[in-house]
Amino acid sequence: MDGFYESNFFINIKAITIFDSTFKEFNGDELDEFPQLKFLSIVNSKLTTIPSSLFKNTPNIILVDFYNALIEQVGFYLFSSIDIAQLKWFVFLKNPCIDRGVTNSNQTEIISIIKELQENCPLIGEEITTTTEKENLLTCSDKNIEELVCDLKDDIEEIFENLSTKDKRIEKVESNFNERNEILEKELIKIREEMQAKDKEIQEMRLEFQSRISWLEEEILKMTTNPCACK
């Protein structure tokens, strides 16, 4: 076919699936012509080596599947160009240096698998530079994760700010409650004093009433025993 070039014929390809392949390693530029690639699945292969540069031009990858291969070496920086947070399928099951996989977008597990690949499947001869925590692949080189951490920090600060505002409102409510409580206590004391004064007044009236009754009884007794006393 005249004018056929994979660079312009397959430029928008989004998925590559290969079964039972016999090639053993990538050169690192095999995927350069497929910038829109999202799915790469190579199953039951003789693949032993994956260089760091394989995904350098395919930042939109969301599925990586190297099931049942012979992988022994993986580039330390293989996933440095990928948005790890968008990975949904990440499988390295049944390989000599690793036997793990994730199919449910579990970010914690994916990062753990990447770390295991770096530790157990090092690429012989690859130079690994000493980096700061900010540049490290598993911490903040992934911009999406860094943004998530920053967003989480902002959310926590907002929560604490809201809690502080609520604490101030609670303090104000407590202050108002205490003021009203003091007023009520004063009113109760006043009512008790008034009731005590009334009780005293009633007691005095009762004593006076009893005294008058006693006087009347004495007068009646005199009248019944000495009828002439009334003349």
C-alpha cells in the first residue's frame, strides 16, 4: 500500500491486545506512534523486559495487562509518564518476579504493585538517580496524586475552620445560656423569698385566728356557765 505509515494510519488507535507472542523485550519506542492509546494487554507472552521509556508518549493509559509472561526486569521509571490515579486495570499476574494484579482501580494497591516492581524486578544497567520526595514516582511525581493530596489538605483546613466557627457559635450559645440561667436563678431566689414571706404572713394570720377562736370559746363558756354574766 503506497503511502502506508503506521504513524498516520493508526495514530488514533486506543487499544492493543496481543496473545501468545514470542518477542522477549521492548526497545522502548514501540508505542510512540499511538499517543491516544488507553489499553495495552499482552497475555501469555515470552516477554522478559520492559524499559522505562515504553509509556513515555502514552499518558492516557488506563489498562495495563501483562498476564502470564516471563517478566524479570521492569524499568524503574516505567510509570512516571502515566497518571496513576486514572489506572483501572493493572495486572502483572503469573510472572517470575511478581504475581500481583488489580482490576478495581484500587490506588493503594496499584502503588504497592509499582513499588514491588521497582524492588523485585529491577532493570539491569538502568541508572536510578537519587530524588527528593517531591520527585519520587510513588509520592508526588504523579501530578494527579499531588493535586489530590493538596485538595485533601485544603479540605482538612476547611473542616478545621468550620469546626472553629462552630466552636465559637457553641461558646456564644453557652454564654447566652449561662446568662439566662443566672437570670432564672435570681428570679427563682426572688420567688422563694416571696413565698417564704407569704408563708410567714399566713402563719401569723393562723396564730391570730386561733387566738380569736380561743377567746370566743372562753366567752361562750362563760355565758353557758353564768347566764347572768351577759346582763
